[in-house]
Amino acid sequence: MKCLVAVDGSEASKNALAYAIDIADAMDGSITVVHSVDPTAHDEGGSEPTLSLWDEDQRLILESIEDAEQRGLDLLDDASAFADDLSHDVAVELCYGNPVAEITDYAEDEGFDAIFVGHRGRSERAGLMLGSVAKSLVERATVPVTVVR
């Protein structure tokens, strides 16, 4: 079984990787961890509710491509180290572009059997404004998607 795990640095994506490792170990499968760099913006997130749209805007930070790329490489390094701690080797891949399109296209092009992704549990307002990558992956993917909290 070929498993693809999308990471964004959240605790939920770490949980998704741990769950995927359990599945891959049981199925004698492999794991590739992927992060998609979208340099136009990234959401600082946070689980606390916001009180206004102005608060939501303050969470949005513009990044240079270099900063976004380095952040992505750091996330992949962290995920690889976490997998090592769980005694599982993983491959890593850095993609560029819209995370939903890049992750689903990569999964299809490379013949993955399943995608695992964390759900960050943002406030309802943030989810409506920013959309949910996990939800969009479920809607667009051509392979099963497991969403982990």
C-alpha cells in the first residue's frame, strides 16, 4: 500500500502521519510525506476563535517564495524525524502551488492508494473564509482520503 501524508506543521498533521504509519506497518506499505508550498500566503491559524474579520486578516501573512520553501523543507524534515522516532522510513516531496490541486494530482500521478491529512479544527468562521484543505482534498481526490484530528 502506497500512502501519501500531507503535512502542514499542525498537531493534526502529525497525528495523521502517526496513523498512516500504523496503517502502513500493518499493510507492509510505504509512506511519502508531502507539503505544498503556496508562497502567496499562509495562515497562522490558531484554535482560538476570532472576534472579527479584522482578527482573521491579522492571521494572514504574506511570504516570499524562499521563506515558504524553507518553511516547507523544515516541515518535511520534522515529519521525517518524527517518522524515524516511530521506526518508519518515509520519503518526502516538496510541491509548489495550490495544496489541494498539487496533493491530489501528485497522488494520482504517482499511483498512491490513499491520502492521510490532518484537520486543524479551525473556528467555523475561519473555515468559511479560508476553506478547508482537508475537505477539499476529500472532494477532489481520486483515492480514499483519511482525515485525522
